[in-house]
Amino acid sequence: MKQRLLTAALLALLLQGCQVPEPTAAADPAAPTSTATTTAAPEPAPPATPAAQRPALPQGACEKTEDGFSTFLEAIVADPALRAAYSAPYVEERDLRDPSKPVDRPGEPFRLVLIDSRWSYDEPDKQPEQLARVKLELKPDGERMRAEFIRAEFSPDEEVVRTVGTPEAYVFDYTQQCWQLTQHLR
């Protein structure tokens, strides 16, 4: 019985060794290539930011769930390098009331920040203790997640007393197996 297994394994190894490998340009760049005998299929265009080249996120941050998105949002808020890696090359500025309308206005810095586990409105010229807190609502929409926020005053038991200013939102699309910031609505 053992002899049969050994013979079969040896035969399989010998047959693998007899197969001629297909030539590749990388194996011998000086070798002539024949376009008549082989036709190469066109390679798909690489994505703008390949997922393999993006920095790692906390476990579960790329899940297409509200919990996964919350983990993702906390990570990109805390680290500007992560935010840049998981943002579209151009974050579109659009109208909050009608997101189908692009708006011609200069982009703003990312406004959400976490201070002592509370969402706040980031203003670069202010100290962290001076920043207004925000009411944040996450709204899933298929392959998108919309993070709506507005500055607000809170009661001691964390209830919104009143909102201040105009609302804004960030839109994230689920692409390349993770979330990507694509739009700023205001």
C-alpha cells in the first residue's frame, strides 16, 4: 500500500517537472517576443488608490454596517493621514438641500473632531476647550453613509438643548471594500 502511494506521489512530481513554463517578459527581457503566437488580454486599469496601499484601519472599520462606519469615522477623525488615504482625490462641494447640485466654493478643512469622546466642530484657530459640540447623525443609504452634523448646546444629561448655525454633512461611498469620503454638503 505504501509503495503505491509513494509511486503515485513520485509520478505526480515528475509530471509537474515535465511541464514547460510559459515564457514571461520579466523572466528574460532580452528574449524575443512573438505577438503572433500569444495574445495578451488587456489589463484592467488600476484603481485610484489601491486598497493594498492604504494604511490599515482598526478591525471592523471597513464593514458595511453602521458600527463599522462608526469605527471608520472615529479613525479618520483622529488621524489626518488616514483621512487623506480614505478620501477621494477631489472631495466634491455640494448643496445640502439638493446634493445633485455641485457648488462652486472653496473646500474647507474637515470639521469633525472627537474631544473626550464627544463630537465637536473643529475650527483651526480655536483651542480644543473652545470648540462647539455637534449633534451627529449617521444615515445609511445603500452603498453610502451620510454623516449629518450641526453645532449644538447640550444639557448636563447629554440631551440637545438647541442647535446653532447651519447644518453640514459628509458623504462616504463604499468602494474598494471600505468607506471613502467623497462629498461635503453645506
